[in-house]
Amino acid sequence: MRPQTPTVRVILLVLLFVLPAHAWPPFSATELGELQRGKVLSEGGHEKRVVWGRMAGVVKAPPSVVWELFIDSDAWPRYGIPRLLDSRLVSRELAAAMKTEKKVDDFYASLGTQQVPLKGQRRAGGKWTHFAFQHYDVPWPVKNRWMIVDTQDNETASGEGRYLAALRLAGGNLKMMEGEFRLSRFEGDPRRTLLEYSVRTDPGAHVPRFLVKWGVKKIMPAVIEAIRRQAKKKYPAPRAPVQKHPSSSGN
């Protein structure tokens, strides 16, 4: 990992987000070795009220499998993502209506019984947009945060194992959020995915440095682990072939 100054820390606000300035530069040989061994790389920092962070890790499954886990927002609560209270796809119309709302109860009142199927949103192999609601239990002294994320999905390079999602805030009680979620084949291996995620956000409140440090060191790696568990269910590791031993009959 790169050496960190006392101010190099990141916020809990997970998941799923980046300005190009905070995307990962080319990995060093040391970092590639750490990724190869399963380590999650994570770092971040403050820019006045803005907090940024990024993480990278390898998942033992094809990028297509990891991508499907990412875009299925309704399933996120079942992944075991730390501090996530709720996640679901919402319509463009509801996202627009929530643009100025700050109370999560108002979101749920407007949501009612609406359900937005992923199948109707996705354009496999192309470019498309979906809106995802996310609600997080943020530890004291920061109040819980919720957001609707406008996600610009790009699958045009899926044949090469590359997927990209650009994210920006469409509603919620944050002041600003934008980021990027990127998948590619790790070292050209179609059975392994390099997951890179970065975010830049103004949570609208002061975030103590101890909480930011906890987010970088604990929450970000835990998110990657949650994705790894789900990917393993969808893409079990191939079994080693059974070794046949010569007959011991003495012939």
C-alpha cells in the first residue's frame, strides 16, 4: 500500500462510488502481489467537507457474475453488506420526485408498494441507466444516510470482461456524491475479477477521523468479502479432477 499521511482516511459511506482524480493509478508490483494473495487495497482522505475513498480487490468469479451482483440492487440486503439497512431499484419518476426530499420516511411514503424489475431496465451488452435507493445505518455521531443513485451502466466491452458504472447523487440527505464502479479480468484471467470502486462525497455533516479510519480499514474490506461470498454461491470453484491410481493388484 502507498504510505498514508495523518489526513489520508475515508468515510464509511460504502459501496457502491469517484472522480477520475481518485481512481486507482496503475498498480505497483507490490500491490499486484497483494491483490493476488487476496488482500483488499483501500485508502481515502479529506478535501475540506468532501471525503473520498477507493478500494480494489480480486473476486474469484468472472466479471459477468460480479456485475450481475452489482446491478441487482434489490438483492443487496441479502449480501451481508455492513451497515446497509435497505436497497432497491426505483423508477426514474420516483427519483425525480425525491430530488429535494431529505427525510427517508417521505421516500417510503412515496414508494408505497412500487417494485421496479431489473429486467425492464437492463440493456445487456449496451448502455443503460438505473436508479438505486440505499439506506445506511451510520454510527454516532453521524445520523443515518440515505440516497438515490443515478447509475450510468456501460456493458459495451462485456465481451472483453469489462464493465463500468458511473454514479452520481439523484436524491437523499447527502449534499453530493459521485463515483465509479469498474470490473475487469484480473491479469487476463476470465475466471477472476478485479473490482475497483471509488467515491467522492459530501455527507452534509462532519465525519470524525476515527469513523473515517474505521470505514477504510473495516467497512471497505468487508464489502469486498460480502461480494466474494455471493460470487462463490453463483460461481463455485471448479473441482480438482480425481486422480486415478494404478491398480494395486500386483499385475
